[in-house]
Amino acid sequence: MARDQFADHDRRDFLRIAASGAALLGLAPFGAPAQPAGGAPLKIGMVGSGREGGALGTALVKAGHPVMFSSRHPEQLKGLVDGLGPRAQAGTVEQAIAFGDVVAIVVPYTAIEQIGKDHGAALAKKALVIDVSNPSARRDGKDLAKWVEQQGGAGLATAKLLPGAHIVRGFNAINYLKLAEDAHRPDGLVGVPIVGDDQNALATASSLIREIGFEPVVVGGLSMGKYLVPGTPLGGEHTAAEIRQIAAGLH
Ligand SMILES: NC(=O)c1ccc[n+]([C@@H]2O[C@H](COP(=O)([O-])OP(=O)(O)OC[C@H]3O[C@@H](n4cnc5c(N)ncnc54)[C@H](OP(=O)(O)O)[C@@H]3O)[C@@H](O)[C@H]2O)c1
């Protein structure tokens, strides 16, 4: 997947488009199911509600989960949450973490260190922390990229920054526009490779992924997180069978 895809659209444009799109689609309050397919709704806190976080949170609202989107400027998320109905709300990062049974971290990788310092204890108490953030030398600088590599890749690096958190990496190489476009694809579900060291967290992540219309594929522990970034063989779109085949050749 070309890295430029992540920089094509202005984030504020995305929030506006997502909000009006959700309203047009009638996702909420009437479009979302009363109960998620996987069972009881889980409260989701989104840390990062830009292009990817906004799209992922929107998919989770659509699947029937209450979602708190967050920003350092939560008032700027009004358009997004208004368009999604009563299951969506906006808050600060601290509020979203307190709200969530599950927290998704979808921020520039450089922000994770401070998030860990400020909220690490709260994040360690969550059943699942989904890490969608990718280190990028172009955006985050060569030093950060080198540090991540020295830790053994993005999975182990995030674990160092968020000690004790039940981390699952996932969605890392699925473009935010594709999250809506590829959900529930009738000609075969798109696979989502995930990695993690905690079986319960992996099970919860798998259930959420199925509910939003993709097929989860556990490809290993956090040490395999180095392959869950754009530009690796697992990047881009694959079926679950293709992911298993590709992952078998990685170590
Ligand atoms: N875009 C994609 O298609 C895509 C796909 C897969 C993975 N990713 C990964 O997802 C992450 C986000 O990408 P994006 O394209 O969604 O970026 P984006 O549109 O620029 O959004 C970034 C989000 O991070 C938040 N943020 C930034 N610094 C923060 C901090 N110190 N504390 C708390 N929140 C902070 C921003 O909130 P504020 O409102 O407070 O600025 C904003 O909500 C990146 O790591 C990227 O590699 C992106």
C-alpha cells in the first residue's frame, strides 16, 4: 500500500465527510443494530479520531457499540458524532480511556510515548487495547523508526510504551477509506491480520473485527507486529486464506 494514501486527504475534510456520509446512510439512530452480532455492546474509547480512528470508530458505532471519540480539541469532533447518533460522543483523551472497556489507539506513533506516560496505568486495566498506529520514518522521523526497529518492531515497541496493556495490533495496513468500502464484502470478506500475546484480548478483537465485516486472522504474538505495517507482504488487502499463506513464510 502506498504510504501517500495515508496523507491524501485532509483530516478535517474526513470528519466533515464522515459525518455527512453517516447522516446520509442513516446509520444512527436507526441504522445501527440494537445489539452487536457478537453479543453485548462493548464501550469503545477512541484515542485518535482522525482519518483512520474516525473510520474505525464509525464502523464500531454502526455495529452497535457505544463509542467515545477523543481529541485534544473534542469540540472539533461535533460534526462527526452528531452524524452518528446517540451511540457516539466526543471527549478528551482521558475521558475516552475512562469510558472504554476497549481502547483503540490511532495516533501518530510519536504520540504513544506521552499517552503511555499520562494514561499507562488506566490502559493496563483494559481488557483490550487495539494499536492501529504505525511508525513511519517519513512522518515520525528516522530516530523514532530506528528505535522501533531496535525494539523488534511496532508490536514490541508499543508494549514497551504501554507496559501491562493487553495489546492487539490490527487494521494497520487498511486504508481508512477502505474500512467502509470493504466491510461485509459480499464476494468474500477482507482479512485483517492481528497479533497479540493475550488470548482474551485477541478473542475480543476478533469478535469486533467480525462484527464490522472483516475476517480476523491471528498471525502470531506481538513480535510479529513488525509485519503489521504498510509496505510489508501483509499490507494491503488479502483474503484470510492469503494472509495465512503469507504469514506462514514470515518469522
Ligand atoms: N490513515 C489511514 O488510512 C491509516 C491506516 C492504518 C493505520 N493508520 C495509522 O493510524 C494513525 C493515525 O493516522 P490518521 O491518518 O488517522 O491520522 P490523522 O488523521 O492525522 O489523525 C491523528 C489523530 O491522532 C490524534 N493525536 C495526535 N497527537 C495526539 C496526542 N499527543 N494525544 C492524543 N491524540 C493525538 C489527533 O487528535 P487531535 O484532534 O488532538 O489532533 C487525531 O485524532 C497513524 O499512526 C497511521 O499510521 C492510518
